[in-house]
Amino acid sequence: MEESERRKGSNIILALDPASERTETLLPNSLEILEKTHPFICALKMNHHLVLPLDLFDGVKTIVDKAHALGLPVLMDCKINDIGNTNRVIAENYFKAGFDAVTANPFVGWEEGLQPVFDAARKTAKGVILLVYMSHKAAWEGYGQTVYEPQTGRTKQQYVVFAEKALAWQADGVVVGATYPEKIKEVHTILREKVPIYAPGIGAQGGAVEAAVSSGARYLIVGRTIIEADKPDISAKRIRDLASKSLKRA
């Protein structure tokens, strides 16, 4: 990611997650958007919007291969959240399809939880990005809970515990919604530059570029504001330029 960020001069990750579209147009339209926007982004992110209607090792892999040919890492936002054996199978299949990193949910814990995912990633030089605080309005119901920590006998916010786990597990990144810049700032203080923050929710969900960057977000994940624009390339360039200015002021 760092190499791509330097080479592209961008910290924008395109979320190629179309809201609704006919299956037969998904692949060509996705490839067209990628072709238009690649000069202004540093990575591509996919979710189930494409993986479910398109075959993982056919249509989806075509997009992954195209992104790689354009010099872009590809992240799979699959939010792994099951028992260890299932988690391992999920991770291994996405890595085989060419994805460079997966997202995972710390709620399932380490032993017989996410440890197999990290093991699979380390064996194949891939990455694991942990969810710490999501971007939607109800994120507080899970990630914002006050929880009791048996090891210390103290209570903490759930997202604080997850940020600490990201450090302990040596995660390759964490997700904190751009819609909650105060949470980005708090998590950034915990991570101390050791784990980069990926901030989704820019634009359509109400997240602001400058607020996210000034609070400590390293990468900005942008979807609908770019892919639903009349000119996705112009939108991607505008957001890239705004983020660059914000980084210089930060």
C-alpha cells in the first residue's frame, strides 16, 4: 500500500461497490470505471456487490487482474466473522483469487477465530485489516459498547479494545469510519503510526476528507461519490487533490 501510495501520489481507495445493476453489465462497467479512475487512486476495494453476482475465479478475478496490471493492490472487504476453520477457508480462497488483503471482524477473537486468517495471510505475504469502528449510523451499538475486560478488571469502549488488539496481533490496518473523525483521532493515538487507518464513508455517507485526514486517517475509501458520478475520473481526481491538500495541512 505504501509503495502504491507513493507511486500514484494518492491515498484514495476506490470502493467498486455498485448499488444495483444488471449482472450482464457489472463486469464491463466495473472495468470501465477502473480504467478511468486508476490514475487517481492507490488501491481498489471490493465487497459482495461484485463477488456474489460474478464468479470469484472468473469475473471477479478479471477485475483483480486488471487492477494489478494497472499497479493497484486490491482489498476484499469480506468482514470475516466466523469460526477459525471457516475463516481460514474464506481467506485462502480470496487470496487465491488474487486479493492482496481481507477485512476481518475482531469480535470473533484470536484463538480459533482470526488466528487462522493471520496465519494464511503471513504464509502468502497478504494483509489483514481489522474493523475497529464502522461508518454507518448504528456502529455504536456494537463497536461503541462499554465492555468489561477480565484481564485488567476495567471497562473500556469496544473500539478501543479492538484498536489495542490490532497492535497486539500486528494487523496491517484498521477500519474507522470517516463519519466519526473523533474516533479516528482516538484510535490514531492508540496505534501511534504503527497501524494505518482506513476510513470509509467519504461523500455519500457524510464523511469529510479534511476531517478524516486531519484526525489521522492514512487511506480514504470512496465508493458511490466516484462510481455514481457522471464522470468518475473527474470525481476521483477532485477527491485525490482535496486529500493531498489536507495531508499537507495536517
